[in-house]
Amino acid sequence: MAVRDITIVGAGPAGLITGLKLLEAGFTPTILDKQQEIVSTLCGEGLSADALARVPFQDWSAYAPQEFSHATFIFPNGTRAYAQKKCYTMDRTSWFRAMAAEFEQRGGELRLGTKVERVADLKADLIIGADGPFSLVGKAVGNRMEHIGGVQYRVRSSYAFDGMEFFIDKRYSPEYSWIFAKGKTLNVGLLGRQKDLEKFIADRALPDLEILKKEAYNIPFFGTKIQEGNLVLTGDAAGVTNPLTKGGMAACIHVAEILVDCVLRDKVGEYQQRVFSHPVMAPEYREALRYFREIDNSSLDKAGAMLNGRDLAHLDRATKLKIVVGGLTHPRKMRTLMKASSYANKYSW
Ligand SMILES: Cc1cc2nc3c(=O)[nH]c(=O)nc-3n(C[C@H](O)[C@H](O)[C@H](O)COP(=O)(O)OP(=O)(O)OC[C@H]3O[C@@H](n4cnc5c(N)ncnc54)[C@H](O)[C@@H]3O)c2cc1C
């Protein structure tokens, strides 16, 4: 049966971007959100120009208070490697509100203050669960995910940043910490515990520090089931966030493109299989995340010394070989990490 009525649960990035893409394809979906007004959930707010260009919303520049030419990966000994890519920190709440206004202007229906209590009460040909990490629709589908806690402080400081900064240092996080400048403020956070963020901030000695807001939230990934009958999942409800970078917004965009194509071709039944075979859900991520978590600071320092000043997207064979010969990683681990990182670079931010 061709899909006509589409209901999206959730007006976060996944719901809004999917809604705009459906409108662009000629459908008129309805978005329901329990909030009285749209407010972003906690996020580092980092996104690349490549990902933004795929969102059918033209005037995003007013919602991107900080532009960077590159991301910087900082090792425990202070050495730095780079990923040259134009990227931004977004002001998510104002950007989402503008996308919601555009969604309505183009004919979509947005019902705020509408909490879905029972999925069975929803009547539509297709119900899209974009209702975040604790998704009600996800429970009805039977999705299971892994989770990690993220904690972030919004601060003011005269800190001199160098691009969008990722700190790979196991003293603070089993994965990474970040400082993302955002106009007059900074988003400073990590994957892990609040007390370790306090230590990270103290050790960085951020000048003229003023803490404006402290927040923590959940990041789900490794979704296992994203479709059942006329229910499909996207965004955090689906667990499509990148397991390595924990970037979720770009995944929402790529997954929305698959979903809209499935709806257009009247092949919604293929959605899960197509998402699971796309690089946003590459099987290499599972092992790559394990290897990334097991690398210690002494190996990171050695790798940092070899990579210092280099562009990670253009590493030559000799450098890769040096890392393997230096005993920092096994050749198979190196291959897996490189492959997963190249997918993450392309599809996760
Ligand atoms: C600390 C942290 C840092 C991050 N940093 C980045 C980053 O820098 N870049 C990046 O790309 N990603 C980042 N992410 C991930 C990113 O924030 C998420 O992947 C993304 O917000 C998921 O969007 P979503 O629309 O799926 O879910 P959400 O943003 O959670 O939106 C879900 C919406 O559904 C609504 N809803 C929920 N239940 C119901 C219901 N029963 N009825 C009606 N409405 C409902 C909610 O009100 C909400 O508006 C980060 C996450 C965290 C926690």
C-alpha cells in the first residue's frame, strides 16, 4: 500500500530533518512533540558543512555562531593532529525553531504539547519514531541499544581555541573530551563522569572562566531493530549515532534520505536493511570502539608524536606503518580503526 499519512513522533533534529525531507519529496507529514516549545536536548552542537548542505533548509548560517576550518585532535602530551573540514557549532534551539517554522510554512503540521502515551493510539500509514534516547516508539519496535553518559558545561572564557577541539586523554574520559567554541561561549564536555569533567576544566585552567550551565544526557548507539510493521525509527530512537564520534545529527540526515527514498519507491519494508548496510552503521564500529577504549595514554602519546601536525585524512603508508611497527597497534586493529575513522569522518559530523 502506498504511504499517504505520515506521523513523526519528536521534533528534535531527527524529526524535523525527516519532516523537511518528506515535504520536499511531496508528502505532508505531521510532527508531534511533547514539549510546549522546541528546546534542544544537550549536545556539543558540532556539525560539518557537508552534513548541513544535505538539510533542505537554506538559511542555516544565522544559526551557526562559530565556523571552523578544521577539527583538532589533542593527545595527552599536547601533540596535535588535524582533520581539515569546514564545520560549525550550531545554536541548536534557535536552528530547530527556525526549521520547525519552515516545516509549517511549507505545509507540514506541527503539534507541540502533544505527548504520545501509547503508540497503539497513533493512526497513520507510517509512524516514524524520532523520540530520542528513551523512545516510546523504540520500545514498541523492540529496539535495544548501548548507552554512554555525556556531560557538558556551557562556559564563558577567553580561552584561545584551535579549531573544534577533541582531547583524547584517558585521565578524563575512556573516549574523549571536547572544547567547542560557540561564539561568545564554549561547550566543554566529555563522555563519562561529571567529576572527571570538573578535573578536565581545572587542569585546562580556562582563563576568566564563568560556568553558565551544567548538563548531562544520554547517548545511545548500536541500535539493533529499527522497524516493525508500520513503525520505523530514526535518530537517537534508532541508535544510529556514530559509536566512535558520538555525532548524531549527521546520522539523522543520512538515515532520513534512506527513509524518504524507501517511502517514495513504496519500499518501506527495505528501510532497516538499507540503514544497517549503510556506512552509518558499519560493522567495523564495534571492534573499532573496543580498540579505541583500550588504547592507553602512553600509546596515545607515542601516536601523537608521530601524527603531530599531520592531517589525519591524508596519512601516508609510511606513517601508518610506523604506528604498527612502533607496537602501538596490531595491523588488524590499525586497519579496523582506519576504516571506521574514515566512515566516521564522512558520515558522522
Ligand atoms: C553530551 C552530548 C554531546 C553531543 N554532541 C554532539 C555533537 O557535537 N554533534 C552531533 O551531531 N551530535 C551530538 N550529540 C548527539 C545528538 O545530540 C543526538 O544524536 C541528537 O540530538 C538526536 O536527535 P533526535 O531528534 O533523535 O532526538 P532528541 O534530540 O532527543 O529529540 C527527541 C524529541 O522527541 C520528543 N519526544 C520524546 N518522547 C516523546 C513522546 N512520548 N511524545 C512526543 N514527543 C516526544 C522530545 O521532546 C524531543 O523534542 C551529543 C549528545 C550528547 C548527549
